Amino acid sequence: MRVDTKAIEVKMAELGIKTYVDMAKHTGLDRITISNVINNKSNPSPETMDALYRVLELTPEEAGRIFFTEKLTYDVSKDKESV
């Protein structure tokens, strides 16, 4: 799962959260966790997504776009090509 890094950084800027250390203080999460999630080095746990959702004051729609940015449809034509 990849997160929309740009959208998270925009929301952080809008709220005056300038660094991952600041974000860690607001969320109660570890700075390394914040960095890894935002830089797509690890997938966010449900607890991490919830903390970011609350602190960044996301709408459900924004959260969906940020946390679930990968294509969610399955291309069956690829299966037919391999047969």
C-alpha cells in the first residue's frame, strides 16, 4: 500500500506541522514510523492511519485518497494473455 505523500505534506503545512518530529508529538507515534509511512518505506497500521486521520483533520474522502491510492481494480485481460 502506498500513501499519497504529497497530500500528507500539504495537510501538514496547512496545519503548521513542519517536521516529522512535530507530527510524532501530535500523533503520539514514533518519528521513524511517521517517516517510513510518509516515504512509503512501510505500510501504515490501522492505528497509524487513525492517528494521522485525526491529527490531519482528514475527511473520509481525503483519507481514502491518501491511504488507498493504488489502483483497486483487477485487469482480467492480463490473465487471458498468459493462457
